Amino acid sequence: MDTVTRQPTAGTYLNLGLLAFAVVGWELVLLLLESFLPALTLVGSLSAAVVHWALTGAGWLVGSAIVLRAARRREGFIADPPSPARRLERVVAVFALVVLCVGLRWVGQGSPFPPVAEYGRMIEQYADLAWVALVVQWLYYAAEVVVMTLIIAFGQRAGELRFGCPALPWGGFLLALTWGLVHVLLQGVAAGLYGMLISVAFGMIFVLTGRSVRRSSAPLVVAFIL
């Protein structure tokens, strides 16, 4: 069968963005499966934490690859656009947004620098193996950013096709209304508002890096982990 070559619409990209968001739900499915495996749900168990993070991250990466493959096969998406002009100004703006995201998390937690606080908690739980937990957790976060970036990328294209104004973070708005809003239901209003705010900031980082999945990856991972 020939590859579909029709011009994609805003609805096409919105559906792809929602499909990418559905990949996030893999963690909920995994949590349900874990409830039938008591050996993997021991409170404070390093093996339980590592297995959960590893399986969740692997599922997110596989799901993202499937969505991206389907998008490229059907619509010729995603190709990195050329590097944008005024690179220095954009780099400064991206750096400022990364600092803003880190600062929001730091202030919101009301604790020492978040990675330091997390590592301290892991030392209390896992002693000498805390570094293992930290590394696997960071890989888990990086995999989550992959899914988030796809939601942003598809949402950005949908917004541009529907409303124009490519300078607006349409992808960030979609991320806020999906990934961010879910945090209101799962973790409360404060966590949800934080998630929605950084979603828009992530959308701006995507725009400032030239709407490029590849160029936006590093600053998004740094902003999310730190």
C-alpha cells in the first residue's frame, strides 16, 4: 500500500499529540499490574523502585517510537527545521526559562536544591546504593521528557495550522491541558499548577530552539531533572 501523502491538518497533529499523551498512561497500567506482584511493591525496596522506573521508562520510549514511526510513515513528520536566526538571544532566553523552571520547583518544594534533596532521601532509604536509584530515576525522567516533547511538537504544529502565530507555544498549551492537568487529579492543585506552568515554559523552549525535537531535548531534560 502506498504511503498516504495528503496534506496533514491541524486535527491530524492534534490527534497525534493526544496519542502521544496516551503513552503517558503506561505508568498507570504498570501500577495496576504491580498490584498483582507483591514482590515488586515492597515499601522502601530498591528493587521495586528500580524495576518500576525501568519498566515505565522503557514503555514510554517504546510507545514514543511507535507514535513517531506512525507519524513519519503517514504524514512525513518530523523533520528538524533549519537552525533559527538570532541564536545568541534565543540561547539566553532558553537558559532563562530553564532557570525559571528549576527555580519554580525549588521554591515550590521549600527544600534544598531538588536533586540534592532527592539524593539525601535516597541515602536514607538505600544507603550505599542511593546512586543506583538516582541514576535510574534520572533515566526515567529523561524518558518522560521524550513523551512530553512529542506532545509539544505535535501540539505546536496543530496550533500553527489552526491559528497561525508560530511564536506562541501551542505545544506547551497542549502539554498543560494534558500532562499538566492530569497532575491536578493525581497530585493536587499545587502540583497541577506547577505542571501546567512548566508545560508552557517547555513549549516556549521548543519554539525558541526552532521547533526542533533534537535541539530542544537537552534543555528540556535539564529543566525537568533539576
